[in-house]
Amino acid sequence: MAIERTFSIIKPDATERNLTGAINALIEKAGLRIVAQKRIHMTRKQAETFYAVHKARPFFGELVDFMISAPVVVQVLEGENAVLKYRDVMGATDPSKAAEGTIRKLHARSIGENSVHGSDAAETAALEIAQFFSGNEIVG
Ligand code: CMP
């Protein structure tokens, strides 16, 4: 199976509770490699661009406000089938529906404050990675 990359964000609800290491441990335990990582405070413009696909949704304003409320950790994860594998590690968007042992089941507070983001497809991952990382910041 091909080695693939996906994009991850450890969200404000998780960084505020000092959960970066706990989440990274779950990522690494699943066999994914963190090949780039930085802690940033997103600007409103960055968050609006990142979530532009959700612009028409009623929760868009709340989502952007939340994502800029505290630092986040943006990451590139690498491994076999990384996009789908990370979605499994994260669990369902709504933590009340997430499987046991997943990041969201263990740590998320709500559907909005759900601790992590992961790309939904390889094509999206490439675009999301390019928004936050230049090629020489990714070391596989
Ligand atoms: P994420 O994977 O980052 O992609 C879009 C985000 O929108 C999602 O995780 C949730 O955090 C957020 N979201 C989805 N549905 C809702 C909702 N009903 N209310 C608030 N936020 C939501």
C-alpha cells in the first residue's frame, strides 16, 4: 500500500487542556509518523480560508471564532493509508458517536470543540498541507 500524507489540527480545546502530547501518542501508536508540526495562533483570515467549504453552514461563525480562540498545532502525518487511518484514530465528528479509544471519544467536548481535524481525502490533504507548510518544513 502507498505511503500517504494527511493534514491534522490539534484544536484550541485540546491545546488549552495541554493534550498535545496525549494526542500525539495516539497518532504515533496507530503507526502514523508526525513529519511536520508547528504551534500557531490562526488568524481569522486563515481560519475562514481553511473552512471556506463550510461558509454557508449555520455554525461557520462559531467554528471560526473557536479556531482562533487559542493556539492550535498544525501537523502533517505520514503512513500507509494515512487519510483513512487518521479518520479512524480521530473517531466520529460528534464525540457522542465516536468509537471507544478514539481521540474524540477520549478528549472532545462537543461536535464543535472536537479536539482534532483531519483531511477527508488525499486531494484535500494536499491543499490543506500547502496552506500551512512549505515543502522544506516537511521532513519524512
Ligand atoms: P472538522 O473536521 O474540523 O471540520 C468541520 C468542523 O465543523 C468539524 O470538524 C466540527 O468541529 C465543526 N462542526 C461540524 N458540525 C458542527 C455543528 N453542528 N456545530 C458546530 N460545529 C460543527
